[in-house]
Amino acid sequence: MYNAVLIEKDERGYRADVVELADDRLPEGDVTVDVEFSTLNYKDGLAVTGKGPIVRSFPMVPGIDLAGVVSSSSDPTFAPGDRVVLNGWGVGEGHWGGLAQRAKVKGEWLIKLPSSMGSRQAMIIGTAGYTAMLSVMALERHGIRPGSGDVLVTGAGGGVGSIAIMLLHKLGFRVIASTGRPEEEAYLKGLGASEVVDRSTLSQPGKPLQKERWVGAIDSIGSHTLANVCAGIKADGALAACGMAQGLDFPTSVAPFILRGVTLFGINSVTRPRAERVQAWDRLASILNEADLEKTALEIGLREVVPAAARLMAGQVRGRMVVDVNR
């Protein structure tokens, strides 16, 4: 038996509760993991609260992230005792996920944790930090380097934004943070932001070409915010789009791309090839240490997930919520 957050939808409505489940209810998979830590991401918040059509089948154990120890495996890549991490692959949406003490998944979805990183540290990073790393790597591939100019991070107080600021700062970039919570300025500067701007300056409809302000950007907001970020990118700069908190729409024109040669990278963190996932996690382990990550972390237990999801969707959470599934 093991404990898990279980989402159900039936004649009694949509609900999420912590329940005890028998091992024979685990889904199909070739690797069983004793989960140590998971996370509560924006997508998990949508799933738990029912505020977004995230869950594709019911009942569902949410949790797009997990880290723990392999207990059994028919995949030759993994053996009992291996420490592993999983991000994405539809886990927590169409396949039971990480907000549980046990998970059974496809081996191809897993990678081994870097030797210097524990499960808790990995889950402070989670999909949010992994996505931030993929975004930084995209800017680097474009040739953006420290000294090239300012890099903007939108949604700075969230999980992706917080880790992105840390990564960019550690790598030597000057970072501008955009947030709708001015009370978080000290927190954001503590992560490495040199300047904090109000998100209202970016979230409303704007001109397709504006003053050139940033050589690069990482945007987790979408909609008008992404359009305004594009409009302010310097000639031959680039931005990485990795979220849609404001909306799926992209109300802009081709002007930044044709008249300034701006490059827009779309970051799909869900189904990256194993080699790219390993590279990203190795970079994360080499750049960030435990003390850095603790600045962003709020730890909760499994039974706190449901109320915490409501706070997350209300915009009342900053940084990363790491879930100790065994308490």
C-alpha cells in the first residue's frame, strides 16, 4: 500500500484527495520507483484544482515531476538502487504521476540523477528549473553571452523565473526581472536580478516595435507579455518562450523578426531526447548548489498539496514548492 493524491471525476463532481492505494493499482510500466520528493508546478495546480483541462483520464495521480530510487526494473538501463528523476512525458496527465509514494513508469522517461544531486535538490529544480535550463541553453546556442546585453525574465517570482534568474546570474549575465508582485523585489535581487520592472509595463497591448532594451529574454507568460518582449528585443537578439500563464495567443506582427532579425525559440520540455535531458541536468548540477536552491524552496507534505494548489493558482506562491511525499 502507498499514499497518493488521487483526482476523480464522476457524478459527485471533480475532487482531489490523499488516499491509500494498493500496489496492484499502479499503471503499466517497466520501472517502479520509490518516490522521495515531487513538486507542485503550475500544471499540477491546474490539474488538482480542475481549473484547466490537464487530466486526460480518471482517476489520475497528478505530479509531472518525481525523484527517487528504483525498486524494480525490467529496463536494462536501470537497476534497483539507481537514483532517478522524471520530468514531463504526460506523467500526471495521462499516466499516473509523482505526487505519490510510488510510481511505475516507462524507463525511457527516466534519467539517472547526477551523482552530486539528491532527490530533494532535484525537485526544488523540477520541471520549472529544467525548463529554465533548456531556455538558457537555447539563448547560448544563439550566441548570447555575458556582456552581450541585458536578459529579461518574465514571471520572475514563479518557479521557472526564479531558477532562470539564478542560472543567468551564476553564468555572468545582467538580469532584469519582471513581476506583478513589487513586494518580491528583495527576493528577486537576492537571486541575482540587477533590476526589477512591473509586469504591467509588458502585459497590455503594445506597439509591434518598441525601444530596444534586451538582447535576450526568457518568457513564461505568453500573450501580450510575449508580444511586448519581442518588440523590445535588440537587433539579432533572441528569446525563449516556455509558458502561457497569460494566454495562448500571440498578438504581434512579423516586424521584430524581419526588421530586427529577432529569433524566437519555443521550449518544449515535455518530450526532449534523453541526451538533451542529461545535458540539461548535468548543467544544473554544475551551476547550482544546494544553498542557492534553498532560497527558492518551500517544502510541503503530501497532505498539504490540495490546499497549496489553490494558493498556487491564486498567485500566492513564489519560487518552488517541493513535496516530501513521505510526510
